[in-house]
Amino acid sequence: MTQRVFVDANVLYSRTLRDWLFLLRVESNGGMFQIHTSWDVINEAGDKLRNAHPEWPGGAISSLMKKIQEIFDEIITVYPGGQVEGISDEGDWHVHHAAEACHADILLTEDTGFESDDTHYEVYTCDEFFVEVEKSAPDVVGRVVKRQVPFWANRGGKQLPDALRDAACPKFAEVALKHIQKLAMASG
């Protein structure tokens, strides 16, 4: 059954997490999971990116926001508001309400504190979610790693597993490393 995944702004903010989520979605043809978000989440990610990169030209942010809009299966526009028992960060209430409105099976976030008894979704970090994708479809992860290897091979310094570790995905970094080693053995 295809899982409905609601994506929080902190996932969209991180290039590594965003790229991996989008590549896994594309490589699986949406058969494993669909991705959903809200305009509020997209705007929050855009604001965080702008604040972190004041030197970027306007086209950099708008181009990224356009790509984000194009890949999502659904962008929620209508959902309730209000306080949510068990979620202390009022800045996360809209995330909960939008995830519920889209009937999400999973809330993908790097935030903690989604401990409400009123949720119908499970909360996953990207590390947890990507490892679950590997368990269900290692071929999909392998194809994404294969696509990523040339990009990282042409870069000096930090490599793919390092980027995943830096993005708080240590378990998935080990998964990616095993795929890279398998590719190296097959070509060598």
C-alpha cells in the first residue's frame, strides 16, 4: 500500500534530505510513497533558506520553490488550526493539522515533540524513513546511490556518506556506503 508522507519544512530546508526524498520518490515512481506538504511548510522552508543565504539571488529561491511544488503529489491549502494537546511548540501545530487533513500515514520531520494522542500518523526522522525504504526496496535505494555517485565523485572533500551523516542520517549513511561498495566491486 502506498504510504502518504507529510513533509515538514526542516526536511525541505536540508539539501541532502530534500534531494534524497525527491530522488527516492522519483525512482520508486510513487509506488511506495506519495509526498504531501502545505503552503505554510513551503513558505517556512523558503524563509529559512533566505535567512541562511542572504547572498543568494532571488532566482535561486524561486527556482527551488518551483521544483518543490512540481514534485509533491499534493500541497494542502485547507486545514483547521488551533492548539494541539501534546505538541508544545505552537509553531508545529499547523504541521499537525495539515498532516491530519491530508490523511498522512507518516509525518517526516527532524523535529521532536509530536507526541499528541490525537495523531493518526507515525512520526519518522529522515534517517528512519530512508532505512525503511531500503528494507522495502533496496533496488530503489541502489539506483539512487548509482545516480548520486558521479556527482559526489567529482567533488573534493566530503562524500555522500559524510553528507548523510551531517544531515543526521547515520544509519542510512551506512546503507549508502554498502551500496557504494557494491557498485565499486561490480565495476572493479
